[in-house]
Amino acid sequence: MKRNFLYCIGIVAIFFLLMAFPVYSQVVDNALGSDLERIFPELKNGYIDLNDNGRKDQTVDLDEEIPESRVKDKTIQAQEILGFIIENYRFIPLSSLYEVRKSLENAKGEIPELISLSYRFQIDDIIVQKEQLGEEGIFLTPSAMKEVMDKMEGFIATMALAYKKEGRSAENDFIKARDELLSMIVKGYPLPEDLSSEDRGVLVSSMINTVIKEKAADPDRVRAAIKTLGRLESDIAVPYIMEVLDLEEFKSESIQALGSIGSKSAQDLLTEELGKTTKTSVKNEIIRSLGKIGGEESLERILSLFPAGSDGEIDRDMEISLLKALSSIAAGGNTDQRIFKLFEKYLTSPDTGLRIIAVQGIARFNLARTADLLFGMLKTEKEEEVLLWIIRSVNKVGSQSTVPTLSTYLRNDGVSEKVRIEIIHALGNNAGGTKALPFIVENLNSPSPDVRRAVTDALLTLYKVDGKTVTAILSRGLLTATEAHYLIDGTAVLAKIADPGSINTLYTLLQKPIPEVKKNVTWALFRTRTTANARIVDALNKLVTSETEPIDVRINAARALGAMGFDSAALKVWQTMVTTAKMRGGKYTMLRMFAIRALGDMGTVNEEVKSTLSGLALREENPELKIEALSSIQKLSLLDDTVEKSLVNLFKRNQEEDIRIRVVEVLGDMGSAETPGLAGTLLSGALEQPLKIRVVYALSRTGGEEAYSAILDASQDASLRDYIQGVLEGANMEELQPLVSRRLKTEGNPEIVSLLEDLQEGFDTQF
């Protein structure tokens, strides 16, 4: 029987574990899926280890789980993985991105080949962006990056100090720190920025020494050292890199490092190597590095590699590398018309990938001719991926025709979802995008949540440019809208921007029967904190008490009423809040909390409000609601014998520290004679310093000899001495001075005596 019971418990536990952590049966069963799993072994557990810490992280900063964005079948599709990689490329080592590109280039099978066509150039683009970031390794979340940088800076500082000291123990410290640093570089972590010249010098020398001594013994460390020399842009390292350039295992890193160094000697070495090598992949690597270096010499060398005649043939991979290198040179500010004309020629290439690179490249030229060419392509281009790049590129050119052209294109019913989203993003990020607002807002009608999400992003971005126009156009659209998703997403935007100019629109929309719309509108009204508006207050008041409304709507309505802080004899909002505060049932907990808070914010004081709040403070079982009632009593300054008696009873019947402190604070604000006795009870206990400070402040609000005497007693805690002296120096002199004189004659505690003497000295100075 017992075994059966334990077996059942185990089954239940496994069930809940499976519910908590999605289990993926496998990565999709094809060659591309297997290759991606080889690059990222953790995919078998449904994630990619972006933080490189051996576990799945799901934090505010980063979620490493691959979402099932295409097919919810507990199998990760290759397209889902590639989409995740593109979205999170900053966190993925460049070497892994190179591997992904290689997998796409070598994809086998009908579907993997089609996937490769769809994703290859997107992967190419993120690789270029990753290279431009200067992050050849891992890109971390801000908190993780700080931790890593602190660690690496510590190793470098240790190396620099040991280099100065030179002794045997210092040498051991140097070697240990260097090895730790290299192990982190091998993993792909970037170097700290803003290194001092001294630290750079030690680091360069150490990396050169690693290249010289360890090329046979530890290739991984040597590759890491070469990368580091490239990142440090160390020209003095060029001769040492030259020594390993001919070794196959270091060739790729050496070429990339020379491209990063970018000096004349590095350029000469790459040019020489380009003339010698026959291997296409090596040529392509060198071409990319020459493009990174830029300059006239690199330009001439790259242009010379294109076929001279119109019938000349060129390897496609080399063609891609050459065009990308020219794009890099143009990005560096080179406006040579030969580059422009070459890109113009490739705009009509039958090869989709080459057209994309040409679009990217020609956009580097901020010319009227550039915009004309790209606008012309919008009318004729059929490939979706090319259209996406045209839209991104034309938005960077800065033509005055961009917004009207994209707006017109957006209104075309035949535009695909991806292209529509890209246009909306482009208009949202364009300085003149407010002119397109009516056309952007129209797309809240779209059945696609992704399109509507793009509209939301664009509106929030453009609101920072011209808030008044965004609010006006969105409001106009919402007032005539009938589709539920339009109303829901549009009111969500109004809630986020919280513009006072939308108040009348929000009131009208409050009448809509859609619960999600009411939720957004009530939240918007809370966030706008509008001045008194009787119509709106009346509508919100009715929502709070309506049992037919969702609890979220009622809570938002209560919060909005509290934020407005408005009541009148006709509306009697206080009565609604009193009724709500007295409700029972766990589902009303937050509604009651905000009703209690609203009572404090609205400022209405009468016997029913007093008795309700004091009763809640005394008898409510939920400690958070007790505290809220105490806060409202404090806000309303309810100086009343009945309230005072309830608070004293609460203090005596309750042992929770926070509640007792709140009671003393409320009584202190009332100037209650009960404060010193209750405060003394707290101060004689084991309160932490910040809490003692709160109690002392409450005593100072009360004033009088008994309160000052309790404050003096608290000064035996040396950590409170400065604070208490400051409080007493601002006290009523007529009440304090006689007390100080008497206590000086009888006091035995040295801490208190010291304070009394300082206070007396102050009195003597003043009189």
C-alpha cells in the first residue's frame, strides 16, 4: 500500500515537472536540424546557451528557450532555431554564426535547401553586424557582462603588476592570470574597453609570446592570442602573425586579425597573401578583411578581381565577398563612383542574394539617385526578402520622398505581412513618419497580431516625436472602429502613452462592451491622473461596484478614482469605496486594497470613513490590508478618540513589527499622547537601525517632554547618535532645555551623557 502511494506521488511529481518545463522530443529530423544541434548541443533541451553558463536562463534580461513560433508540436523546427538566432545574434559567438552559415551553404534535402534560400542572407547580414560590433565572441546581458569585464580587468591588472615586480612569485601570478584570461578569450569573451597604454602593452607582449611559443603545443590558446592581437589593433604584432599565416589551423584567425589591425603593413601582407593563395575560401576571407581596412589600395585590389569583360565568370562566393567588401569600403565614407555603378549594375542581377547585397551597398551612398533606384525597385521587385532590404535601405537614405512612397506602398492590399511590418517599422523610425500616421493606424484593422504589434511600436516611437498628433489620429480611429482587435490594441497604446488629450476619447470608449477595452481604458485613466471630471468619475464609480465587470476592470477603476482624488456630494465616491473595502472573499483582495488606498487619497472625512478604516486596521486579518488602512488613516489625519483607541488596541494585540511601527507613525502624526509609551516599547526591543529611525521621527512629530525623553533614551545606540542630535537640535527649546538640564544631573549612560553635553553646549551658545 505504502509503495503504491509513493509510486502515485512520484507520477504526480513528474507530471508537474513536465508541466513546468516543456519537454522537446527532438530537434526536427532532417540534416539541417542535426547540423544545428551539432553547433548548439543544448538544443536537445530546447534552448541555446546565450549566457554560456551551462544552464537555461529565463530572466528579464534574456530568455534562452526556443519558442514554438511556427508549429506547436514539441519539436523544434530549423526555421524556429534560425529565427531565434537572428533575433539574438548579439549573444552568439561569431564562430558559431560562421558554422550556421556553413550549414546553410551545405544544406541537403528539398526542404532544407528552401530554408537555406530563405535564411542564408539574413544570417550573412547578422554576421556583418556582429563583425561591426567588434564582438567576435560572446555578447552578454548587462549584468553578466559587468561580471565578466570585472574579472578580466582583474586578470589584466594582475599581469601588469606582476610584470613590474619581476620576481618568481610575481611570475607565477602573471602566468596564472594570463592563463585564466586566455581561457576566457578562448570561450569568446570580448576584451574590456578603455585599457590603459600600460595594460595594452603588457597584453600585447604576452599574446605575441603565446603565438611564438605555443603554436605547436596549444592551438586553441594561439588562436585566442591572435584574435586578441587583432582586437587590440596591434601593428607591432603583424610580423609575428605573418609567421603563422601559412599554417592552416591559424590562417582564418590571422587574416581576420590583420583586417582588424588595418595598418599599412597588415594591408600589404593581406594583399601579398591574396596573390599567392589559390584556395577560394581563403581568398574570400582576405577580401573581407581588405574591405574592413578600406582605403584606395584595398579598393583598387578588390575592383581588379571583377571580370574585365561582360562575359567573364566569377565564383559566386567570391562575388559575394567582393561586393560585401565594397560595401564596407563605402560605409567608411568612400564615395568612388565605380563602387556606386557596380552596385547599380547588380540591382538587376537575376541572383536574389546578389541583389540584396547590391541594395545594402548602394544605400551607403546618400544620393538622390540612390533613392530613385530603390523606389524604382519597389515597383518591380517580386522577391519578398529583397523588398525587405529595399525598405530598410531606403529609410536610411534620407529622401523627402521616402515617407509618401512607403505610405502609398503600405496601402496596397497585395503587400505581404512581412513587408507590411517592415514598412510600418520604417515609417515609425523615420523622422517624418508622423505624416504617415493615418496609414499606420489603419493597420490596426489587420487580423495579424504581428502587424498590429508593429503599429503599436511605431505609434509609441512617433509619440516621442509628436505626441499631440499621434493621440489625435489614434483617437479619431478608435472612435469609429468596430473590430475588437483594433479597439483592444489601440486602447492599449492610449494606456501606455497616458496623454491627457485622450480623456474625452477614453470616456467614450469606456462605454464599449469589450472587457479588454474597458481594462485598457480604466488603466489609461489611472495613468493620466486627470483633473476632476464628473462624468468620468461617475462612470468609474459604477464600474467599481458592478459584479458583471471583470475584476481587473474594477481594480483599475478604483485606482483611477484614487489617482483623481475627486469626490462630491452628488457622486459619493467615498461611499463606494467604503462598501468595496468591506467586501469579503479572496478574489476581491486587490480591489479592496485600492479602495482603501483611494479613501486616503480622496480626502473625504466623516464618521463612516473613520469607523471603516479604524475597524479594518483593528480587525482585518490580511496584514497588507491592515497596513493600507493605517496609511489611509495617516493621510487623512483622523485625530479622533475612537480611532486613537482602535490604534492603541491594534498595537497591543499585534506582534508584527511593521504594523506596530505603522501604528506609532500614525499616532505620531496625530500628536497622540499614547505615542511615547508605545514607541518606547519598540525602541527597547531588537529593531534594526532604519526602523528605529522611523520610530524616533514619529516621536519627534509628537513633541513634549515624554517624547523627547524617549528619544534621548534611544541615543544609547551609537549608530543613531548623529540622527537623534539633528532631530533634537530642531526641537522646541522651551520643552527640551529643562529636560536636558535634569538628565545631565542623573544620567549614567556615557552615550546619552555625550549627547546631552553637546545639546547643552548648543543652548549656551545661543543664549
